[in-house]
Amino acid sequence: MPGAVMLGAVTVGIGATLLMDLWNLFLKRAFGIASLDYCLLGRWVLHIPAGRFRHPNIRAAVPKPRECTVGWITHYTIGIMLAVGLVVLTSGEWLTRPTLGLALLYGIGTVVFPFFLLQPSLGLGIASSRTPNPSQARLKSLATHTVFGIGLYLWGTGVSLLLARA
């Protein structure tokens, strides 16, 4: 895959993740709905080298130095990897002619990762089943990943225009 396409995919990942973060900021300010604390994501990641992949409650796990920085870097790295995955799965064609339908389907599909990997690993249960309000948490995750899909499309459209000019 050409370097410009891969750089475009990275840009799309950063942009889509940024839109997702703006969405979460809106939810927090407008409705008081908090998103995942990325410091806790960093704490989880920093426990992995010691062989600790699952926690009964990540908040109770031993805090680690620089966990907030690691959490935010991990968050954006995941967004980039997911965007690159979309571009690779479509052999770069999607980035040439982005479609909203595929971006939404892919974005919504990525909710499997928090539901079945991250949330259980943090002690929140499968699909937030151990949270105080599982339905609200699931709906928020689904909406957030839908916004990620919209971000993929919006940034993909911008990048496709730049690639067409190059």
C-alpha cells in the first residue's frame, strides 16, 4: 500500500478519534455522562507487562506512573489502528472513495472491542454488565462508536480529496 494512503489512514484514525472525544466531552458537559477515564486505560496497559490482563476493579489496581499519558496515547493508537484496519481491509479503495455506510458499519462493529475485551478486563463485565447502569453504558458505547464511524467518513472524505490532488 502506498505511503500516502497509509499516512492518510493514520490521519483518518486521529481525526475520527478526536471527533469521538469531542462527542464524549459534549455528553459530559451537556448531560453529565462521563466517558472512560483514559488514565485507567493507561493503568490497565501498564499492568500488562507484569502479566496482569484482567482486574476485578481497575480503580482498585495499583496506580502506575504516567498512566494518564499512556492511556491517552493508547486511546489514539487504537483509533489509528482501527482506521488503518479499515483501509487495509478495503485494499485502500475505501480511502479513495469513502462511503458513509461502510464507515458506520465498521465504526459500530468496533464496539465489540470494548464490550468483549476492554470492559471485562477492567472489571466492568462483558458489555458493562457489572456497572450500575449497564443499559446506559452499552448505549453510550454504541453511540460513541457510531460517532467514530461518522468521523471515519468525514476525515476519510477530506483525505480522499487530498489524495486525489496529489
